[in-house]
Amino acid sequence: MANNWELGRFLDTLRFFQTLPFVGTLEPLRPVLAPLLPDLFKPPAYRGSGLVVVMGATGRTGQAVVKTLLAQGYAVRAGVRDRAKAESVLPKAPFLDIVVADVTQPLPADLLQGSRAVINCVGAKVQPNPNAPPPGLEIVGASPEAVEFEGMRHLLACAQPYFQNQPNTYPLFDYRYPTPPLKEVWGALDDVVMGGVSASQFYLKDHSALFTGLVSTENSGGFVSIRTRNLTPPLNLQGYTGIQLRVRGDGQRYKFFLRSDPAWDGVGYAISFDTVADQWITVELPFSHFIPVFRARTATNAPPLNVGQIYSLQLMLSKFEYDGALNPHFRPGTLSLEIESIQAYGGLPLPRVIQVSSAGVTRPQQADLDLKGQPLAVQYNDQLGGILTWKLAAENMLRQSGLPYTIVRPCGLTDQPGGKELRLDQGDRLTGSLSREDLAAFLASLLNLPVACYRTVEVVATDQAAEAYPNWAARLAQLPSDCLDRP
Ligand SMILES: NC(=O)c1ccc[n+]([C@@H]2O[C@H](COP(=O)([O-])OP(=O)(O)OC[C@H]3O[C@@H](n4cnc5c(N)ncnc54)[C@H](OP(=O)(O)O)[C@@H]3O)[C@@H](O)[C@H]2O)c1
């Protein structure tokens, strides 16, 4: 049977995980290989999952947010006023659906159904008019009161039933929305790496993913698995209790691994769980029950799992439990583990309503403010229908809603390409600008940051180039929360 072993699959596995036998990682060869095979070192696009509703999706910021979210693995529901405009300006993507909703009117009750969060990019329309009194700008369409303030009231009425008092879970892989980046990050890692002949596959279905294949004990083999490439940046699951899986299996016992070390062949932290044939079950795997394992042996001297830095996840079906004991619920042959979701559970809330407000919202109230050098919206707030005053009123309504929120106050927005380091601040003093592309990337990052909750943050671009993976969590933690009784 040894001749069933497939060199091709062995090499595919090494390439996918960017690893070499004995050496461990291809990293030392990056200078030589990267120019020849640039895709080899491209980090996975995956940054998150689940359905996010974007309001004002046809606006300039809204479009940038939709594009960013889709590229990172999220499914998007676009809330728009004009379907024809949405169809012409938004990308054609299978995980983008469009809902027509004018925020000046009560919103469709199911607008947020199934979503994990809403990013609100709606704003009253301001446009140049040379015939208008200085500064030659006018509000077109509904007033700022109707768009900003009544719009927030309607959005919150819609959000309360879905987002109030929900369990605090962090959707790591939500396969109810099986977008391509959620598959591409996972690869098969079977006993072929040790000479075995088992073979697994990982498929996306309509509303789930399927780990399937054939496990064989020939050639001293007996395991199949799927593992993520190293996540960039690693996941921070601090504050959560464990991992919750929603799965439909085949009655066998599987293992779930986490790794807090980027090394290919380092210690993994494992836990076993039983499935019930053909039944959907929810399995909770507390971090405190994971055991350190190195090549199926318990690693008694290993440090504890660092949940603040999770580099990879793995699901495995193996003939063995740990230290040579046999898996009591293992049978060679076909396997089937359907996955609806992998989440962290029992933690702090994540933002549910992310509001794009504006720098300057408190300035019209400042009697002693020198208007010179202030943005036009501050100088001409009254002529522009009190646009900043109504934005501030909308912020206050959101703060009082009891929902987990983040309020972002950008400085002047441009359509320049992104890539600039952002400065975060509070106190409403910032002036300057930032690109909508950078704002969109920042807004998307907030979705997975519990520390972003109950915070108001002002943003402006600096002239420095952005870091590849800014540590927003650490930077947000330095800014006080809006509510003294919240973390
Ligand atoms: N522009 C700046 O320099 C600046 C600076 C700081 C903060 N902001 C704020 O940042 C946000 C995004 O700005 P932006 O410049 O990207 O705005 P934008 O291009 O003007 O987009 C505004 C969006 O709001 C939508 N909208 C307006 N009234 C609506 C209604 N009644 N119902 C539903 N949707 C409605 C528009 O729909 P349509 O696409 O159908 O028109 C559009 O999609 C706004 O809140 C803005 O006030 C902007």
C-alpha cells in the first residue's frame, strides 16, 4: 500500500503552510523565493467573518467600507436609498445583498437580521452651490435633523431587538456566510506528511463548511485534519472563556487545536469533543481544558496557552487520543464534520453599532472658539442646518441606547489612496484630513475589538506610512471609555 502515498499532496501541503521538513518554515528563503513566487508569502486575506450591515453604502465612505469588508471575509448587507445607484457603484459579489432603506423613515424591521454589527456611514448631503451664501455650500434633500438625528432613532429602533442583551460571542468563522477568504485560510494537513494515505478536503456549502475525506490507518497513518495558515495578525481572545463550535458530525470524536506560537511544528493546545451522527450540536471548549500536545504526546513542560495571541486553529480526526491511547469513537473510512460556526464565547461585547460621526461636533457650542482655521462645517454649522449639532445629538442618543457602540469622528475625508498612519485622539481638537480608504480599514478593525466598545475616537491621518498591522487594541485602550462603569 506504500505506493498509494502521493508526493504531490505532500508538496501541496508544504507549500500551503509555507513549511519545509526539518527546517520548519520557508521564512529564511523568503529573499530568494519571494521575487519568483510572490503569492507564496502573501498573507491570507481573512480578517473576520459574519454579516455586517453598512448604512449609506452608496456614499463615498460607505463604498470603501463595503469593499474592505468583502475583501477581508465578511458578508455585507448594503443599506441604500437608491437600488439602481447601488447596483451601479457597488461590486457584484455573491455575499453582498442590497436593502432599500431611507433613514428618515422607519427602517425595515428585518434590516439587521442575522447581522453581527452595523456600520453607519449615512450623512446629510452637502454640496457646492455657487449661488448659495458663503461658503457656497448647501444641504440637498432631507435636513440634518431628519438624516442624522431621526435617522439614528430609526436605526436604533431597528437594532434594539437584534443587538440588546445578546451573548458576547466573537465570530471567528461564521460559515452561515461562507465567503471565499473563510475557506482559503484553511488547508488539509493529513498523515501524508508522515507517509500515510489518508486524505481530507474542506468545502464551502450554502450556509456551512464541510470537513470530509477518507481516513486510513495504512502505512502507519490514521489522521486527517484541516488547519489554518498562521493568522495575520494573530487573534486576541483575551477575556473570552473558550471556543464554541456549531457542528453536525458523524458520531466520531474529533480534536480541536489552538496554537499560540507561529512555529509550524511547535506545541499545540488540544481538546477532544464528541459528535452525534447527523445532529447539529453546540460544543463549548473552555480554554482551561485545553492540554499542551506535541506530536500527539502531552507536553507537560509547555507554557500555558496564550489566548492573547492565537496563530492557528486546527480540526482533526485521529485514530489516537493522547500519549498512545486510542480514540474510542474512531472508525477508518469516510468522515463528515459540517461546521456552521467557530466562535469565542463568554467574553466582553464587541461593537454592534459603529457610527461615523465627525470631528468638530462639539465645537459650535464652544463660545470662545476661534473660527479661523476651523473646518467649514464648524464655521457654517448654522447655515448648514446645524449639521454638527445634529450629529452630536445622534451620538448622545447612541451612547444612551445601552447597545455596545463605537463612535468614530473623522477629520476631513478625501478620496486619496490610503496607507497613512492614523492618529487617534479625544477632546475634539483635531484638524486635518484622512482618506476614506484608511477610515474604512479602521472601521473594519473595530468589529473584532472589545476595547473599542463604549468609546468615542477622533481620527486624522499623519504623514507617516501606516504599519501593516496597527495594534488598534493597544491604542484604543489608552483612550478613556465614555462610560465610567464600562471597561
Ligand atoms: N466629507 C467629509 O469631509 C466628512 C468629514 C467628517 C465626517 N464626515 C461624515 O462621514 C460620513 C460619510 O461621509 P462621506 O463624505 O463619505 O458622505 P457621502 O459620500 O455624502 O455619503 C453619505 C451617504 O448617506 C446617504 N444618505 C443620505 N441621506 C440618506 C437617507 N435619508 N437615507 C439613507 N441614506 C442616506 C447617501 O445616500 P446616496 O448615496 O443615495 O446619496 C450616501 O450614501 C457622513 O456622516 C459625513 O457627515 C464627512
